[in-house]
Amino acid sequence: MGVADLVQVSQLVARRDGRAGGSAQRRYRDLRRAWRRRVRWWLLAAAGVFAVLLAAPVGWAVAHGYRGWAGLTVGAAAGLWWALWSSPPGYIENWAGGALGERWTGKQLRRLPREWVVLHDRWLGRSNLDHLVIGPGGVFALDSKNWPGRVTVSGDGVLRLEDADLQWTDTGITRRAKGAARRSTTR
């Protein structure tokens, strides 16, 4: 490790340590909030239409002594509205899953011996470094993913994801990792 590398590492260490998954969790909250702002009027309009459609059957049920069914119907309508309100699209939910994966990796890294320093969520300008691990064996940059199934990386840098529902191969993982390493040393 050269002097420039040590300077770069010392700058990363000097910054306030982030929380594992912090950036991904913030991104999830921001996207979910923006999505809710976009859809709230549609959901309120749909709830209004649903309430009008339910008014007659619920009124009839109450008038004829079926209060339990009326309560169940209103409760089901409220539950449906809440499910729609709290279920953003998959591209937003993926950020929450990514944060979960980063937190899991952070938890596993806590088991390292004391001579290792682990920093999380380091900002590099346009992207972040999920985990920076510094110790007697060197400096390691870790990028967490929350993927299902078994993930393997062969000696030639081919990444494979094997799952019952998904088979995926990535031949560019080594090239992208080297690019990320170059970007992190130029900051």
C-alpha cells in the first residue's frame, strides 16, 4: 500500500462513520414519500368511490341488525386502503431490501477481531461504499447485495446466482469492481 493509498484510507476513516444500510434506507424513505405524494389523491378518490359503493350495503346491514357484518366490511375496506398505501412499487421496495442486506453484512462484520476497523456507508461522490474493512490483512471494500439463492464467483470473475426461480450470470463483475476501486482511490 502506497502513501496515496494511506492518505485515501485516512480520509475515509476521518469521516463520521455511517450506519450499515443507512443510504439505502434513506433512499427508500425518500422514494416511498415521493410515491405516496403522487398516488395519495388517486387512493383517496378510490376510497371515496369505495365508500359510496359500500354505503348502501352497510346501511342495510345496520338497519337489519347485522352490525358485525357492517363492521367487518368497513374494516376490510380500511385494511385494503392501508395495504395499498403501504405497498410502493417493487423498484422502491428493492431499496428497503438492499438496506436489510447491508445491515446483515454489517452484523456479520462485527464478529471480526478487534484489530480490524469496519466503516459503513462511505460516500464517494456519485455512489457509496457499503463497507470498508481495514486490518492486518489489508483494506477491503465490500458491496452488499440481498439476493436469494446461492451466489458464487469463479476464478475468472464470473458471478453466478442460482435460485429456484432465477438463474443469472454476470461476466463483468471483475471489470466493475476494478472501476469502483479506481473511483474510490481518486477521491
